[in-house]
Amino acid sequence: MRLTGKVSIITGAGQGIGRATALKFATEGAKVAVCDINLESVKETMQEVEAEGGEAAAFRVDVTDKESIARMVEGVMAKWGRIDTLVNNAGIVQDAQFKKMTDEQFERVIDVNLKGVYNCTKAVVDIMLEQNSGVILNASSIVGLYGNFGQTNYAATKFGVIGMVKTWARELGRKGIRANAICPGFIETPILAHIPDKVIKMMEEKVPMGRLGKPEEIANTYAWLASDEASYINGAVIEVSGGCTI
């Protein structure tokens, strides 16, 4: 198991890619701090991890609230004494064409998807520096590479978290800390639940593989990046999209 003994924090772990990542990390031997603003959903993730024989702890974390993040980090350190991996997965969408987008829509997405990544990483970086080791993984998107209609706010955040990992890779690499980003394409998650079937079909047709991705396929990539097998991968931006941008 490639993550045996490692302690990992995963935000947005209540569903979708975050839940799949928590389960994958646990099966690879990691101790997992599952974090989400919805405590009930994060407890469900914890129970799934434990049912598979893994070790997990559930935390209600609002990534825009530094106090809730600090409480989580304190809890993780009290329980396991170290932090090896942070997966900044939490994110939201509030889509609208630019001319119709409200300031509130723009600022809310920035607060969660961009400032939330900053807040969580800031809360663990001193611990990783003291350990002289750690891995920071940011959830970007193909939208963070190419933009997308109706997603000015979302695209800005996903471009932004790429800039963060490239900067952190430069600043922290010599301290034993690696930082990378994943850019998922169209993935089957609850975030697509409100999208009409005909639109889903159009999305599938854009992918050379002819289907949407599965959360587990993103989780597998995170697990590899968190492992020692990726020990020389730093500052990378990895697209996991079935080739939909070709």
C-alpha cells in the first residue's frame, strides 16, 4: 500500500471526488481526516472508510472560516501527530454569464475555491516545514486551463490555484514539500445533478473516450501524487479529462 502511515487531510470529502479520494487514500494505508461543511455527509464518508478497514476522523470544516480549519488541524495533530498530505478539494459553482453575474456570486466562489485553498494550506504549512516533508494537492479544472462560458468566477479560481501550486513548488520544494494540481474534465459527480440529460450527452460527445470520468479516476491520480512514487513531481498540472481538450 503506497500511503501506509501517511496522514492526509481531504476537504470537500462529503461527496463526489472528495469522498472517492478519502476512500482511495484509506485503502492505500493512509489515515484520513475527512472534512466538509456538511457534517452528516462527512460522517458517512468516515463510516465508509471504517467499513473498508481504514482509519478516519470526521471534521466539520468551512474553508472560509479559519477557526474551523484551525480546530481541525489541532484535532488531526492531537490524534496522529503529523500531516503528510493536504488535498484542497472543496469547491462550489455559481454560474452566470459575465454580464449577469452578481458581485455576491463572484465573491462567494472566490472565497471558497481560491481563498479556501489559501486558508487550508496556510494552516498546515508550518507543520510540513517542521517535518521537512509534505504534499499539497490542489483541485483545479480544465476550466482553469481554457476558461468556460458562464464561469468567470469559477475559471478565475481554478486558474488561481494553479498559480498557487507553481509558486509553492518553487518556495517549498527545497524544504521537502511538493505541490501539484489536477485538472479534471467532465466527471460524474453530484455537481452535475442539475444538468439536463441532453447537455450531459453533449459533454460525453466532446470526450474522445466517449464517456464522463469517474470520481475514482481522479482519486487514483491524487493517490499517486501523494505517494513516494511521485517523489520528483513538483509544480505539475495534470489534466485528467479523457482527452476532451484535444
